[in-house]
Amino acid sequence: MARDENAGAAATRAQHLLEVQDLRVHFQTGGGVVKAVDGVSWHVDAGETLAIVGESGSGKSVSAMTLLGLVPSPPATFPSGRVLLEGRSLLDMPDQQQRRLRGKDIAMIFQDPLTALNPVFRVGEQIAEMIRAHQSVGKSAAKSRAVELLAEVGIPDPRLRATQFPHEFSGGMRQRAMIAMALANDPKVLIADEPTTALDVTVQAQIMSLLEKLQAERDTAIVLITHDLGLVAAHADRIMVMYAGRVVEEGSNDEIFTAPRHAYTHGLLSSLTRMDHARPEKLEPIPGQPPNLARVPQGCAFHPRCPFATDACRAEVPLLVPTSPGAAHRHACVHPDEVAVAHERPREPAPVVTADTPVDERPPMLEVRELVKHFPIKVGTFVKRTVGEVKAVDGVTLDITEGSTLSLVGESGCGKSTAARAILRLHEPTSGTIELGGVDVTGLSQTKLRAARRDMQIVFQDPYASLNPRMTVRQILTEKYELLGGQVTSSTIPDLLETVGLAPEYADRYPHEFSGGQRQRVGIARAIALNPKFVVLDEPVSALDVSIQAQVLNLLEELQQEFGLTYLFIAHDLSVVRHISDRVAVMYLGGIVEIADRDALFERPHHPYTQALISAVPIPDPAVERSRERIVLTGDVPNPANPPSGCRFRTRCWKHLQLSDDDKRRCIEEPPTLQPASGSDRHQVSCHFAGEREVLRG
């Protein structure tokens, strides 16, 4: 009888292509045992996409790397667990046998292709090496197959590209090359670890569309590891939510998004900014930080951050239980009913800005007119000669009303950050005028510019790179006052830290002792130290988990209301942009192609590029995603040293392809200028054939 039961269990397991059973991965450290993965079980079938989501440090990537034998032991230990691929146990295999499977039956797309690709070998050679490692083919045949794979993943001129090095590829092309390498041997399972994190939203749409197409053709199982819940809603079949090394909830895409039953899942969804809705009055972030995995709290690891926590949550670790008998939707929460009620409670929306909304009469804090920043291209070893110029910013005009936020959006390389640095004169403008509070910044001497910097500050994208690792927070903030002539008393630094939500005792810590969100708060504290009038926020939340991102966005809004700050917000995440902005300017190849009030731009975009950007942003709602129409742009942004004639967007414009020959000629020969759209001076668009197009539904 027992033998029959075992045979039945084995038959059940064999139904799954890949199955993980009670996997535990621990690391011995000086601070104790880090339980990175602590009893995780899941499965994925052929042609299916399983998404594993959670904040940084939840154990997502470690669990995936373990499948490929890429977690070194020591320091890692594996107290328990089995990984079965078509019934074969991977963890028990000798290293040599594992290597034969790695890249053949299971392949991986890594988060950063620039570090995953070898910089000293040509791209085609690296793909050919992967083929020859698992197939009995000659060098010539392997190189030919590498070219075919590059063509298959959509890289133009694949024969030439195969002879180039990774640094000669754009970010999107490097990711495509990684996908080509991963698919070289037709793997049964593809693990995609944050495959689009560093990519623009348009390139992200291209990559995910490509993966879906290849999955349909090859019946590949995909394990998608990400913290981007919009991406999950658009592409996953099932979702597994991890927290502190454990699975806290799992279910179908629709179940997790519409009816979460764990407080952590509800917290993640409540922290999200959404591009398809009018912004809420305030985001609802998860308080606190994820726990130290060497000192996980007793009971439910989430209880110190949970608004529903009771003594029962602290007593013991909740088990994964079905929401109803036999249901595949399971959770590990003591209070699922309270979570369900909270999730269904509507959030209070902020007022929507429409054409009938009274125009803000406050004066502009910042006025930029025809700003140009060109970088010379010089060649020669001893005698440098200029052979051209990179037109990074080419005639930008914008105003920002006092106390408001203008967002500058566009793909990487469009000139957003260069424009911001030119406005602050961190780059000297080639031409144009910049007035801040009525003062012409471009005409200031270096001495007067230093004094003016009290009124204009910047928060950088990477706080760890912009904070001196050898200085404490107290020294970093004190230095700001010393450089710009401020007065520091015994209460100055503690008060400043409390303003940005940090405890005063943190003043004597070094940057490496903070989490990413806390470091960003230090960067914000440094920027507002001397009560500036104007702050540039350069991708300030792009590197943060969604819950920490919500905390920082709420902080920025509170500081703006308290101190009347004027923000120039630079981002490529349009969901964040819709939440924080009053007005939005869209940049492409050095120029602004559309500018409008926030809701007008998102509800009625006129420029084909704006429409493509908006359509490419994934919405964290599976029902909405199923009904949306996408505009997937082809190719990369042209070289700013040699931009196209006429309309610079025409080489990638989906609308240009639909025009008559005469109209196409106009796009080729005549550069468009910003003109009022729909009869409104507040909504301007630079396109000969602009027009509204519905890109959001649901």
C-alpha cells in the first residue's frame, strides 16, 4: 500500500517540469546564520510563467541560483531540499553532470548583461562557445548559429554585430544578446532574474514581447524574478510572493492582484503608483525595513511591519494554507479576512487637473529658454581636433511654477540628465538662458554662482555613489553648511535628520551602514539643508524597492508642502511621474516633443512618441493588461552626434509609416516645432501629424 502511495506521489511530481521541494539555503556569517531561503517549495510547467516577487533580500535570486548550482558551498549550506527537473534530482548530481545541464536544460538571463558578458570576447564568440559546450558542432557552424540567434532576438545586422564586443552594444541589445545565449541550446526552463530592471520602458516592452514570442514557439517554462508588479501582471501565469526567505502567498495572477490574503502582498500592492488611475492623495507604504536574515523576528517575520499584527502573529510561524479547501491560492497569514477588507477599501484620489481647472497664477521659479548643450567630439593623440559634436540638449524651453513639480521623461540618452545639470551649471550651457527666481544663472561669475547654489540643489540617482564613504552622515551634512556659508548648531543635524524621517542617532553612522532608502533620505537631507528654492531630483527612486519608493515619494511631497520647494523630477518610470508631477515634459533626442499638465498628458497624449511610452508601461492589473493595445517601438535612439533630418523621431515613428509619400517627405525635410494641442497653450506638441489616440483601457 505504501509503495502504491509513493508511486502516486512520484507520478504527481513527474507532471511538473521543474519542482522545488522544501529548499533551505543558509550562510554562515560572523553575525550568525543567514537563512536566505528557508523552506521554499514551488513548481513550473512547460509553457508557463511563474513570477517570484518580493523586496530585495527576500531570497528570490538565491533560490534561483541554487537551481543552477551557482551558490558556492561553503559558505552556503543546504540543510534540506530537492530540485527535480523532469524527475531528476539536480542537487544530488556531480558537478560535471550539473555543468552539462546548466545552459542546456536550464538557462538564465542575468540582471546585468554588461557584467554577465565577457568584455574581452566578441558577442558572437560567446554565443558560439555556449553552443559548442553542449552540442557536437564545429566552430564555423557554431558561429553561423550564433548569427541566426542574434537575428532571432531582433538585433539588426546580426552578422556585423556578432563581431563586436559587449561595450559596443546598447543596454537593450546586450540584454537581447544574453537572451540569444540563454536560448542557444533550446532550454526547457529559462530563469529571468530582473531581466528588464536597467532598461527603458520601450526596450522593456520589446524584451518581454520577445520572450513571450519565443516561449510560445518553444514551449519554454519561464521563472520571472522581479519586483516590478506591473511586469508581473502583464506576463505571469502564477505568482509566488517571498518575504524573509519564505513563501508568504502564492496563486494565479488574478488571485494575487484582485484578492490578496497576506498583509505583505497587500502592502506591496498598496505601495504602487499607477499610471492608469488618477493619483491617490497619498501612497500607503509598508513601514520600516525588511529584517536582517540573521535575526529574523519570532513568529511571522512580517509582524513588526504589519498593521494587522496580534500576539498570535508573534507566537509561531504561520503555515501556507489554501484560501478554501483544495484551492491553489495559498497564504501564510493569521488575518486573511482583515487583509481582504482592507484591500477592497478605495483610496482617496487627489483632485484631477482638467482643462477647466483654474490656471496656477504663481510666478515661475525656473525659466529656461532655448537651452543648448553640445559636447565636442575630438580625435588625435597629441593634437586634438574637433570632428563633430554630440547634440545632447538642443533648444529646450520650459517653465516651472513656484512650489510645483515638472517631470522630464524620456528614454536613456534623450538628454534629461544633461539638461538638468546644465540648468544647475554643473555642465556649462553652450547657449540659452536660465533664470531662477528672476536671477539669470547663466550670467553669474563663479563666486556668485557658489552663493546661488544655496537656492538650487540636486538629489542623485545613486546615493551610495554620491555620498563620501569615509565620512559620517554628520560630517557629510556639516560639510554642506561649511561650503555654502550656513550656520551649524548642536541641533541643526539632528533636526535635519528628523525632517527626512531618520533618527538623530544615525548622524554618526557611515553610508554603508544604511539601507538604500535610508541613504536616499540622507541625500535628500543634504539637498534641503540650506532651504533651497529649487531641487533637481534625478531618478531618486529608480533603484528602490516599491515599498521604500513609496516612503521616499511621500517624503518628497511632504517637504514640498512644508518648505514650498520647486522640483524638476527626472524619471523614466511614468507611473511614478503621474503620481508626483504637476506638469510633464517629454524629451526625445535633445528636444521636448510634448509638454502638458499631468492628467492631460496621460489621458490625451498627442505625440506618437508619448503614446508609445505610455502604452509600453505595464499596469499592475491583469484585467487591464489583457485589454490594452501596445505600441512597441523598433530600434534604438539615434546617435545624437548625427540626428535624423526633419523630425528626429521619424526613424522610429509608427505613425510615420502610415503616411502618404508627400506627408513622409514633410517629416524628413521640415523639423516640427512646439504648437498648442487641442487649442490649449498649456498642452503643446512638436509633431506635424499629432492627434489623440486611446492607449489606456479599463
